[in-house]
Amino acid sequence: GARNMTPLFNLGHEQFTKLFWDGRIQVNPDNPKGFDTPAGDDLPDGFETALAALSIFAQTDVQEMLGEVGTNELADAAATIHPQIGVWDGLVVRLRQIPEYVDLFKAAFPGVGGQGQNITIVHVGTAIGAYQAATFRSDNSPFDRFLRGERGAMSRSAKRGMELFYGEAGCSACHSGVFQTDHDFHAIGMPQIGPGFGDGPSGHEDFGREGFSEDPTDRYRFRTPSLRNVVLTGPWGHDGAFNDLRAVIEHHVDAETSLRNYDPSQIVMPPRPDLDALDLIAFNDPDVTNAIAAAIEIAPQVLSEEEIDDLIDFMNALTDPSALDLRGGVPTRVPSGLPLAEIN
């Protein structure tokens, strides 16, 4: 895709009202639909959570699920005037034709009856959202146990890191709250790798929040990620620019120096000649780099190597052991009979 995947952990919690790096799906009580989304007025009525609404958008993406136009009827629907509606309606038609799915929807949603004629994409999103909320709930880390009174749950170095995080290092200015995120948007000078969303005249920039808000002051701002299970979710950054957690912390210590001295050899992406040629176009453009640098909001810090070690130990203490092996949440089969990737 155009950006690095945002982690799924804890998105079912009510605090997560803005999703994606640019918050383009967000709760909005003033919107008759209840949410602002890329679908606008085409979003069906009836979603109760942002995660449920989010869960129907992957099906409309060519790169993620649809395939190219001409390969199947859903991909063809995506090329129509109302692409999301066409894809969602077509998907529901497929589900209604599989008796086992109909039975499962009837069991999960009391309002679904008969042969499933009234299954809607809202039911689909609600079901997928509920699955994600349960499977990726993560609230039993050593840090959580420490907060519950288990004083020995965290190592001494992790405790020192916690004191730095919430104290002199200033990390909690943005990474605040229960999930170490203020759910807001900040410009931290991440190097632009790949074209992102192709904003700007060059077609190789990513303006971040501005692409959704249309507010120029939001340029290069991206949502503060939760740090739960952060050691498991690399590469880091909205474009996956950093493949080492220490490097990310060092970037926060002096963002502009890090940006201007970024080492592209750390990029981890499957090689493909036609895409490799796009990876560094924006990064090698001094105008883009200067603009990103000028927008940086975080002030430089002075941290020793030992203090960074302690911060990393605190990051490790944010890991829920249940997140180390998520194979238990993977079904062994699906009612459609389609093959699943083998999980070893």
C-alpha cells in the first residue's frame, strides 16, 4: 500500500475514535452517518464503532483485496461512479450464497432471518470489527501488571525508562494516556520513503493529515501511534522508514539531524524494480526534505546511550505476552472453502 500498516492492537477501545495515519476515518457526532470516512454520504447507516466502519474499507482497495479491473465483478464495481457501494453490495451477494455464512450471521445478529436476504455490509463490518477487537485486545503487559500493583513486574531498567518517558525525555507529551497516544497528529520529520499518497506537485510526497483535513497547518502531521506492543510492530513510521527501534528513538531525540542523515539502506521492502525506482524520489528531493524539516514540532533532547537503553527496556515492558503468538486467532477454515495461508 501507500503507507506502513498501522497496528491493530486495542483499536476496539472507545478511545480510538480516529483511525489510519491521517485520521480519515473518525467519529463525528455532527455527521448524520456518525463518522467521517472516504465514502462520505455513501457510508451505510448503522455502524456503532469506528473500528466496525473501518472494517469494510479493505474490501474496496485494489492493492489489498480486489484485484485489477477485468479480473472479477467486485474489481469491476470499484471502477463505477459509486465504487464502495458497488463493492459492498457485490460482497454481500456472495455471502448470501453461502449457507454456512447465512447461518453464522443469523446466529450473531438477531435481525437476520430467512435465507439471509437482509444481511448488509454493516453486519459484515460489525462482525469483522468485533473479531479484531477481541483478537487484538492487549492489556496484560508487565507495565499493566505494574500499574495494578505487581511491583516486580517490570525490571529496574524498565522502571528507569518509564521515569524518563513520563519525565525528562518528554515522550508522554504525545505518547500519553493508557495506550501511550494522545490520538492527535504531529509532524516529527519522518523521512519520506516511497510516494505515499502522492500529494503535492511532484506526486511523491505524503502530506499526512492535510490530505484529509485540507488544512495546510496539518501538512506532514501523522497520528501518534499507540506504543502497546511497539517492539513487535516494526518497521516504524508512517512509511516504515526505520527498521530498528533504537533508530526511531534516536530520531525523536534530534529529528532534523536524523532526517538529513537518514540511511536508506535500512529500508525493508520486497524488491521490485519498477517500485524500487520510486522509493527515494521524495527523499532525494531537497525541497521535500527542507519542507519536512521546517514542519518538525518536537524539540531536540539530550539522552545518553544508557538512557536510550532504559527507554527501550520500557518499550519492551509494553508488550503483552499474548501478542507474541497470535496464531490462536487464525481460523483453520472459512465457510467459502477458499484456501488459507498456512500458519506455522
